[in-house]
Amino acid sequence: MKSTYRILFFTRKTRPNKDGLVTIAIRITIDGESLEFNPKLFVNPEIWNPIGRAEGKTKEAKEVNQALDRVRTDLRNHYDEIYEKCGYVTPDKLRDAYLGIDIQQNTLLSMYDKLVEQKRCLVDNTIRDTTLEKYLATRKRISDYLLYQYDKKDIPLREINYSFISNYEIYLKSVCGCGHNSCTKHLRYLKKVSTDALKNRYIMTDPFDNYKLGYKPVDKEYLLESEVKKLLSKKFSIKRLE
């Protein structure tokens, strides 16, 4: 479902320039979030109507209104393009598209690689090498899954949804032979990516919402008496193991 979207043209409350014109600004509002910017349009304040149009049938009024219509059409086209590409639109994305600023599409593995680099910087400080290796193992699982399921090396973050997660879990269990707890570990590392993406507003909804992630308790087997005696009688060559 597309977001609520509207734009408003208004004049800045500043002194007219040397030609007696004032600046026309735009306020974009999407889902209650607003942003204002200057599209480099000017108007004679005497013909400006607060509803967001120039009044009158003069050539000047017609030219101003035609310019406003072009801006409105361009914004609408950019809105549709961004929505098709990203799955959602924000005021800043729409403004940047209108101003010709390139919008980069965030992808699953590019985001995961950023997470890995963050963890790599923490090795020997707050995490161990083995923890980093687990993140890398999950990265490979995701990469293999994308090739297996979609024949792609990467996909946009907006394509990560409940169905993607569910099918990924099935893949881990059926193709990779992972047990429940191993699957949960891989899914939790994937969830870290979606959480970061949500916080950075790369995505607007949490794909893991209502998806249950929990470890199952593991029954530990006890050693037999004969096995305990064998361990007690064993001579270790490394002193710290005694």
C-alpha cells in the first residue's frame, strides 16, 4: 500500500529580490513527515495566492503556474519511480531524486558486509575471532541461498520479507542439514541486518515481525563411570590440561 503523499507550494517570508520577486518553496509531506526545499522558482508577491498558485490571466501568472505544474508532475513521476525501486518513499529521497542526486539501492549482502566489518573492528576488544567466523559463516549461507533460490548474487533489502525468511529457514534445514538451533543462529545474524536497516530507514517494516526465533534446550549426555575413570587416569602432555 502506497504512502499518503501531498505537496504544497508557498512563498518564503523574505524581502523581494532586486526584481521584486519572492522565492517559491515546496513542502513535501509523506506519512506525516515533512520536508521543505527551494526549487528555484520566483513569483511577484502581488499575484500569489496562498492556496499555492498565481492569480490572474496575465502571461506572468500563466508561466508561474505552468512551472508549478511541471514541478508537481516531476515529483509525482519520481515518487512512482522510487516506490517501484525501493518499495517506499521518504521526503528526502523524493527531494534528492528531483534535484538529481543519485539514490543508491541498499542490498542485503552489502548491508551484511557492513555488519561484518563492524564486528571485525571489535575482534580482540569485545568479541573473539570465533564470533567473527560465525558471522562469516552466515554470510556464506545467505550468499549460497541467493544463488540457489533466485540465481542472484544479491537482492534489494525491500525483498526481504516473511516469505523470504521462511524459505531461507527451510533451505538451511533441508539443503544445508542445519538443526533447529543452528538455523536460529543464522536467522538471528540475518535479523541484525534487518534491524540496522530499519533503524537507518532503508526499510520501513520489520520482516522478522511475528517470526519466532528461539533456541531449543539441548539435553546433555552424562559420562559413564568407566569413561570418568578413563579420563581421571589419562596422562596429559600439556600441563594446563591436567
